Amino acid sequence: MSVLGVIAEFNPFHNGHQYLLQKSKELTGADFSIAVMGGHFLQRGEPAFWNKWVRTKMAIKSGFDLVIELPYVFASQDARGFAQAGVKILNSLGVVDYISFGCESEEIEIFSTLATLIRKNPPLFKKIIKEELKKGDSFPKIREKAIISFYQKYNHELVGMGVSLNEIRSILRQPNNILALEYMISLQQLKSSIKVLPIKRIGSSFSENKLEGRYSSATAIRNLISQYYFDSDNFQFLEELKTTMPLSSYQIISDQLKEDINPVLFSNFEQAIFNRLRSIPSRDLKRINGIQEGLENKFKKAALLTGSIEELISMTKSKRYTRTRIQRIIIHSLFNLTRQEVQTFNKNGPLYCRILGMSKKGRNILQKAKLNSKLPIVQQLKRFYRHNSSLGNDVLLNMLNYDILATDLYVLAYNRRDLRTGSQDFTRSMHILNL
């Protein structure tokens, strides 16, 4: 029995995700598949378009056997924090044989070599990073420059393998490759026995804004829904989505919209965000994760000069602080997630595996995971929460409280008032589909 693991967001689940799953199963012969999925707020600092239970249902109906939630405090971090936590969950289960991910290159040797260099962090590499940081670029660009400089100086083994510096640059500039690299680093750090399976992406690029046939990006799909849902009373535009995702995902989205369950956008939290930024003292804003170099003053000033979230982002972003990084800071300020808390969470890593849903077949792998897992597996949140409260597991409870808060804030974005009730993490049941 072999098990495939994937770390994803499924925002929403589309044909690219289906291709990744099917191709990975074909190449590995895996009998079971597990997804570790971000919950209500995601790695780019944005809310998920659909809630975590809806996206869990999409994933299971499309072939995944088990869906585990990646806790909010990791799901909303940068590529490194996101990847480390996802890999740790899969590794801790004790049942996963392969980790598969989509990327622009399938060259495992290149990823492995780059990951080793970054993980070992030799003195010259560290020195170059330190020097580049002074120039004000974003960290991915700084790391790219450091890697290129290191290879040029030492004529590193990748050059000997026939990999050109331009190829290395190209690899390091693709978002999915950056995540792939972080997965490799995390696996090396854990000395994991899990095998890596990069799958070359097909179709449009990760950030493509318009639909481009069968393999359109999640960004393009979200843009189409946003464009028409809020400007139209009919759902004819949904027909354009049919070819971009599995029929089950299409049907789930259609049902959501026809039941007046709106997709959730960053702009839904605009007033809450400005309320937070205008009321929080600068000394407290300075403690928020991601805030440094006096950025709290820039945020305070911008929050008074505009009432638009888009203008706020434009006024605070820079060469070093990219749009995505600013969005993460904004979301972390909304949650009052501090730098010190994130350091504590990252030091401990995920402290539980919360099951969001499973197929009938998934029960088999869940039973095996219960015997092997190094982390507690959570099926009944109320009982788990009560038990850890009695034990005084403060870090675990704080981590879990952020998941609960994420849901409580997320549901306030719904148009329907009856969907805005709190504590839904305790009242909603796992999705168990008899597939």
C-alpha cells in the first residue's frame, strides 16, 4: 500500500489539480492520496474564495481520500513557513511515501542541489545574502542573486551538470518552483524518507488573469466569477467554467452561487482592516508579524489617507515589500498575529492534524495514520480542545484558537446573515463521502 501526499489550497479545485493527482498516481501507483490544505486565509495573504469545507468536498469528489487542514498560522505565511508546516504534517503521519507538487521544471537533481546549498548556508552564501539585503530587494530576488553569485565564484556542480546560470535564474523566478524548493529543503531538514515527485505544470501560468482553455489558472477562474457574480443576476457565465474544472467542482460552485453563498474577497474585510489599522497603537502594530524597518508608521499614515484596500496596498508596497508580502502583513494585523507568536509556532511546527474530510476509502488510511502519527489526529474538535485545555497546552491552544478565529472572521463576509454564526469549527461535521 503506497500513499501520495499533496500540499495545496484548491482555490478552487480545477483541472490542473486533477491533472496533478492523476499523473502522480499514474507515476507512483499510489493507492491513497492525502491533501494538506490551507483553511480560510491563504499563503498570498488573501481569504479563500470558498470556505474550507466546500473546498474539502471538491477535493474528495475529485479523488483525494483524506483532507487535513494546514493551520492558519502556517497557511498565511510566506513560502518557507507554508512549505515547512505542510511537509511536517505529511511526514508526521508516518504513512506517506511520496510528496507530489506542480512546478515548471521536473529536474529533481537541480532542486535537490539548490536545496542543499540553501540549507547548509555556507559562509560565502550567507555573506552575499547579508550584502544583498542592504539593497532593498525582496527576499526571493536576494536569494536568487546570492545563488547565482555563489555558482559563478565556485563553478558549482550544477554548472558541471550542464545547467546554465540562465536556467537557474528561470527556475528561481517561478512561484511554483520557489515552493518546490522549500518542500525539498524541509524534507532534507527532517531527514525524511518521503520521495519527491515534481510534476511539470501544463496550461496557463500561475498568475494568468484570463481563462485559457481547459487548464486555466485558479486566478483566472476567480477573476471570472468575481467579474460576473457581483454584476449580474444570472449565472450564464458559469458555462465558461465548465471546461476548466472537474464536473463535481463546477456543480459545487454552481450550487453555492445559486444558494446566494457569495465568494469571499479581500475587499469584504476592508472596513475591518481599516478599523484595525486606525485603532491599533503604532507600538503594537510594530509587533505584528512582517512589520519591520518602520513600516508601522507607513501603514498608520496610509490608513488615514485612504479608505480603499487597493490604495492602501499601493501606498505601502515597495521593491522589498511586494504586494503579496503586504497582504500577509495586513491579514496578520487583522488577527493581531505577532512576530513573537510566529517564531514560537515555527519553532514547534504544527501540533495536530485536523481532519476536514475523507472518502469512504480514506477511512483505511486514517486508521493506519492513527497508529503511526507523531501528531494527534483530530476528528472531534470539541473533545480535543477540552482535553488540551485541561492539560494547559498553551502553544497548541493558541494555534488552534487562530484557526477558530479565522473561521469566525471569514463567515462575516457572507451576504446571508444566517451563515455568519460563530464557532462553526465546533458545530460543523467532517465531510465523509461514500465514494
